[in-house]
Amino acid sequence: MSVPYTGTLVRTGQERATLVRRTYGLVFGGMAVTAIGVVFAFSQPALMQAVLQHPILSIIAVFAPLLMARSAERDFPRNLILALVFTFVVGIWLAPFLAFAEQRTPGVIGEAALLTFSTFGVLTLYTVISKRDFSAWGSFFIVGLWVLLATSLLNLFIGSAIGAMWLAAGGVLVFSGLLVFDTWRILRSGEYGPDDFVPAALRIYLDLLNIFIRIVALLSGGRRRD
């Protein structure tokens, strides 16, 4: 999806470098804050239990700061604060899933993190050195995302373990494609200005988060402990 633009477009190499530095600084900072949220939730069993018992409220708690950050995406520093609050709440929301996956397959979190960062590095490098125009990837993989969501809802009623594995693999593919597209938007499209690092970072962060979740699902489902 394109973002209505009201700011100043990137016009110089220095402005683009500023955008890239700020964007990826926030991406990695957000990941660190998410890890802090996970560790905090691990130390609060009652909080993890509440997340499991109230899934709808948990989802609302996750998306509320994200929606507020996007509505104020050019209102600094409010957008930055809300983005960091969002990444922290994501860690709390993610903690029960990670605890279950780690119990089922010890070491899976570290392996999934390594694979996610490797995927990120390879795809980002590919986008940087490639001279291709990836603008068409956006609509293609967004359609793929909607198909993925629809089939995921269907599988909730079917309850197929094999189907869940295929959906996780499809999710890695879809969000890898979106990662390339979003990276291209930052580096080449000229869609963002140098101060638009918060919305740019949130898109990259969400791509990586979804890749990580689905890699965890693949590893923990494919190598179950006896």
C-alpha cells in the first residue's frame, strides 16, 4: 500500500542516507525493545496467563499503539514513542507463543532469530545491489497476504497440522517478498522523506516479525521433541 505523502521527498544522497540510518536504527531498536518485552513477560507468569485467557483484548492492546503511531507518523516524537510502546507490547503478546515453542523444541528461538536475521541480510543485500524495479511486488504480495489470511482463518476451523505448516511456509514467502518491496520503497522509490523513518521502520519491523513467527512455527512443528 502506498502512503499519502505530505512531507519533503528525498532529493539528495545525504537525505537518503539519513532516512536509511534512522529507519534501520529504529528497526533494530524496536527488535531490542520487543526482546525486553518478551523477557519481562517471562518473569510475569500471571501476565502471560492473562494474554492467553484474553486473546481479543491482547490483540487490541497490540494494535492500539500501532494504529496511533500510524495516525501520528509525522508527529515527532509522539510517533517514535508510540512505535516503541507497540514493539514492547508485541514482546508481551509474543511471549506465551515463544514459551510454548521453546518447551516443545528447545533452542528454537535462537535458531529462528538467526534464520530471520540471515533472511533479512540476504534480501536487503539483494535489494540494494539489484537494479530491478520491485514496484510490482507490492500488489502481488499484498494479494498473497490476503489469501494467506483467508486460508489461515479457514484452517482455524479445519485444524490441520499439515495445513498450518504449509501456511507458515507460505507466510515466510509472502513476508519475504514484502520485505524486498518495502526495502526498495525506502532505498529507491523516493516515496519517503528523511523524517519519515517511523512509518518506514514499522513496515520493515512488521515484515521481520512475521517472518520470525512463521520460522518459529516451522521449526517447532517440524522437529517436535519426543
